[in-house]
Amino acid sequence: MNGIGIGAATAILCALAVPSLARAQNPIVQTRFTADPAPLVHDGVVYLYTSHDENDATGFKMLDWQLYSSTDMVNWTDRGTVASLKTFPWAVQSNDAWAPQVIARDGKFYLYAPISIAGRPKNVIAVAVADKPEGPFVDVLGKPLIAPANDNIDPTVWIDVDGQAYLYWGNPDLYYVKLNKDMISYSGQITKVDRILDYQEGPWFYKRKNHYYMAFASTCCSEGIGYAMSDKPTGPWTYKGPIMAHDARATGNHPGIIDYKGGSYLFGFNYELNFAMTPMHHERRSVAVAKFNYNPDGTIPNLHWWDRASAPQLEALNPYKRVEAETIAWTSRLKRDQDRPYDWAPGVTTAGDAKSGIFVTTTKNRSYIKVAGVDFGSAGARRFIATVANGLPGSMIELRLDRTDGPVIGTLPIGETGAPGVWQERQTSIAGAIGTHDLYLLFKGSGDRSLFDFDHWRFVQ
């Protein structure tokens, strides 16, 4: 090597191969099926609330609501289940935890959720309250906020500059009511909105500059995302066209739109992970995101579909502070020689408990986590430390840069970790981690069981 050590040579090569920051790989959550995205910006963080399709769902099978967070729009941290049908014990408990939205007011967070009650009509809208974005959310009424009627689903809420809050909802018709300042009651009559061209369901109501917007899932089936605009919070609404045109790859949709760190973002969902596993259509959906720019007149361009739209990473990730293992840009499983070609296979999943919080599990052999845009700096990393539990003999984490077959910067033996549920630190030396790279954590071991549980990690300079 002409006097240059292997570690030094690897460092030089890696520094020369520094990639630009990543783009979101849609769908942005791969550890479970998610739908009905409801983003909330609070204290510099995007909190993304979603509904949750169960793994064995064929039709709609939905029992709880999930939360993810990000500050870079590419790496998303699993915050776990924030509410479920059990939050509302008076509701039907077997299904129908449909599209939610959360909004903040006066230090409280209000979750509006469509659920079902016994009898017909069954659709109601409930509200739960929390002191933090991640909950726990508590039912404060013990009854519906919006009484039962056919298709009382998909609530969306916005607080106008004068302090008046509006709650919209409905499929196939759109309704609204003015919420009181307490956000758990309303005044006046429920008003039915004049029909908006191509409106089906999943409304998303907000104001930007001098315009009010009503984005929605366009007429089924297939569904796209359309929108209307108004100069008043109660309309009349003028249809403006598609944000995403009707697409045969989607029988449903639900938009969520925010501004964050100087950019504008559309959330929705696709069925890509379902169809990666089966050619059959099931209601197993997956949330996606795209950045866009408003036109000068405030209208929204047609973004076409998720295979043409994504979001860039806004900032690099700092690996020298604690990073939750459930912070993931992508997870899948490496192919074996005998496998048929595939773009995605189920990788890791997450679990949680009151003591440990959320952690990564199902770390089977050849599964991996990608963390995008990790900035190791010019000095580079010297050590890697991970907190793990429930380890099996021979298990390990292989650390690679930029690709699943990229340069190896270190291998961390895990092995047996003692008593079940007891977290232990493991660490190893690192060479070649300089500059900004995508980091791949590859899990290796024998058999087809979960090799260990994984709580958090960090590098040391």
C-alpha cells in the first residue's frame, strides 16, 4: 500500500466519494402499513400522525393511530402508538380507527378521530387531548363530538388568525362547524358545503397567505388528490384541479400539507409495499411525501404521482449524539442468490414498552436499516456504540457507507446479552467514516429469528 495503511486508504476513498444529501425514499415508513397522513409542525419538528393498516388486513382493519417525527424530511423516528380505539372505550373496538388530525392550541394537543359506535348510523367524530405531541391522548368527553350520521369521517381542523377554529369532515359530502375556543365543543349549526368538483373524502383544510385551501382525495375509483381554494374559511370553494391526478395504482388517498423550514410538502399514501408482497389488492397502505412550490398566484402544481415526486433531505444527521435505532430512512432485506428479484422485502419492525420506549426488533439475518445523510465530519469517527438486548449467539451489526455493499467501516459483535429485556452497550472501533454518507446497519446471524433488540446508537470521534 506504499506506506498507507488500509484504514487510512479507506478513509481517503470514502472522503472522495461523499454523496450529496439524500432524497426521501417513498414510502417513508416501511416498518408497518400507514395511511391518512396528518402532519403537524411544532417547535421545529414535523410530527406525522397516521392511521395504521394491520398486517393481515384485506379490507380496512384499523385499530390505532401512530406517530413519526423528523427534522430533515428523510429520516423518520417512530414514536409509537399515540392513541387507539381503547382511548374511546364507548366506541366499537373491533375496527374503524380511521383518518385523524392533531392540532395544537394553548399548550394542548387535540386529536380528532373518526370512529364507530354500535347501531346505525355508526360514524362519529371523537376528540382526545394531550399535553405533548406524542401523548398520551385522553378522551375528555366520554361521547362523540360530532354525533352519528352516515359517513361522518375524515376530520380536518384549522385555527384562523382571528382565533376561530373550524372543523371540516365528510364523505361523499363535506360539512363544517365552528369549534369553541375549548376545541372540544362547537357553536352553531353543522353546515353542508356545496359540492366541490371531484371531491370524495379525506379533506385537508388550511390557510396560507391570503388563501384558504381544501385539499382532498378525488372521486373514487381510482383516487388522486385534488384541491379547491376560497377567500373565506367557509367558502364558497372553487375547484382548482389535481395535485396528483387519478391513478390506477391507488383506490384511496388522503392529503396532508404543511410548510416547513422554507419549503412546502404534500403527504399522501400509496400501495407499493403491499404490491411488493402480493399481486392482490389489500387495504395495506404506505405514507409518502413530496416537496413542491406554489405558483405565484397561490395555486398548486400537478405533482403527478409518487414515482415522480419526493423530498430532499434538509440537514445532515449528527451521529455523535444519541440516535434512536428506530430513526429510519429505509429498511428492507438483502437478496439471497436463490431469491427472485424484488425492490423491497420486510425488514425490521418496532416495538415498545413503558420502561424502554420504542425500539427496533425483528432484526433478522440480512435485514438492514438505512440512515440517510450522516455527517461524520472531517476528523471522522473512531468508535461505534449500540445499546442492545435479547441477543443471540453470533449476531452482529455490519456498518457500511452509501450502499448495502459499500465500504465496511466496522463490525459490531452483539452475541448473547444476558437476561431477557436487559439492555447492554456494545462497541467497536471504526475506520473510514469521514464526511457525509448514508449509513447502512446490516444485521447478521444464523437462522430466521430476530437476532437482538436495538434501542439506540452513537459514534465517538
